Amino acid sequence: MRARRVIVAASVAALAALSLAACGRSAPSVAAYIGDTTYSVDRVDTIFEEAQATYEKNARAAFEQQNGPSASPSPDELRFKGTRQDMLNLLVGLDLAKRVVAEKNITVKDQLKAEELGQSLRVPGSEYAKLAADWYNHFSALQAGLPPAELTDDERSAIYDALVKSGVASAGWSVDEQRERFGAPEIAPQVNAVVALSKAFKEEVKREDVTVNPRYSSLEIPALFQVPNQGTALYDLPYLDRPSSTVTDVSTPDASPSSPNPDTEGTAS
């Protein structure tokens, strides 16, 4: 009986290996493929865990300074607000942004410093702070450098849904209300610009055959929105739905994904 189980287990393992080899872009240890470049699950986890540890350390220090060394912050006060999905969005978004910038010959200015952003987010010196600053500098350059898009109702609704999800806009606007409000002079340029960026990303996704591990959800653009009389708000605009192009994860729920060789990170798969 034991021998039969061993044979069955070996057969399942062999089939899984054949499946991965046949697909070529479906390793469970890979979070995303962009052309010949890979971003590993391990790297996504490392960026997130470093940000969480840095945030917790700084949040605890700030809390104790304000309330005394014997005071204990709540778990929520020590919780970094980002997610692993946010880390992947940054890695892939920045990669695609650099490709579009190079293709369109757009100049990127170093406006937002990683040091300043890291301090404001309580994650100074973290890779997350560096990636986020680099991303928002590219985001600003692309919004200014790409020709504005002519919006369809569906594209306008996609932005509206993203703003509602992030708490930036209130729910319940009709299509006519969306047209009217997003057509306002202070709103229209940034809405048209982010749709142009979304379209450029979708073209890159097709060209580079971008695929994503199913443990993550849709890829989204980390976007900034200037709310009149309220300042800057953050929202995420989807540009690649998970079901349309994914990495096949054949690992069992309790199995730890193997980490790729760090020397091959970002190389041909």
C-alpha cells in the first residue's frame, strides 16, 4: 500500500513538472512575467515584509514618544497599509512605465524623493519607498507626455468605479453625471491622461505577453487624483484582469513555493 502511494505521488509530481515545462511561463515561484523578465513571489514578499517591519518600528516609536514607553499601540496602528498586491503593482507598473517612456522618448524628472516619501509613509530606507517614488515620477511624466485619450463611457465608468472603491468619489453617479463631472476643466485633463496611460499599458501587456500568478488579483495602476479643494487622493485603476492572462499555480495550498535563483531574477525565463 505504501509503495503504491509513493508511486502515485511520484507520478503526480512528474505530471506537474511536465505541465510547468510545457507551459513555460507558469512557475508557481514567479509572481509575474514581462517578456523575458520575471518577478518572483519571494521578491514581492520581501518588499512587503521589509515595509511592514520598518513601518511597525517607526509607528511604535512615534506612539511611545507621544504616550510614554509603557503604552502599547494596537495591532491596527502597527499595520502597514500596503499589501503584497500593491508591491506587485509597483514592480510591474514601473517596468511597463520605463518601457513606455523609452519608446515615446519621454523625460522623467526626479521630483519625488524616496527619502521624503519614506519619511512621510513611515518606511524610510525601504525598497518600497524607493519603488513608490520612482513610480510616481514616471507616472507624472507619462501623464504629461502621452497624448490625452478620448474617453468612452466604459472607460469613464472604470475610473469612476476605481474612485468609488478608494473612497474618493461617492457611489450612485449616473452615466450622465460621470460625463458632466469628469468633463469639468479641473478634472478632465487628469482623467484623460490616466486613461491614455492605461491604454499604453494594455498595449505593452499585449506586446510583452504579461502573465500574472493567480494568487494575485488584477494588475492596477497606482494613480494620483487631485481632488478640488481637498488635495491629492490615491486610487488604483485596473488594466489587466487576472482571468485573461495568468500564470498557472499548480502548488498545493500548504506547499511553500520555491524561490528562483537570485542570480536569474529579471532574466529570461
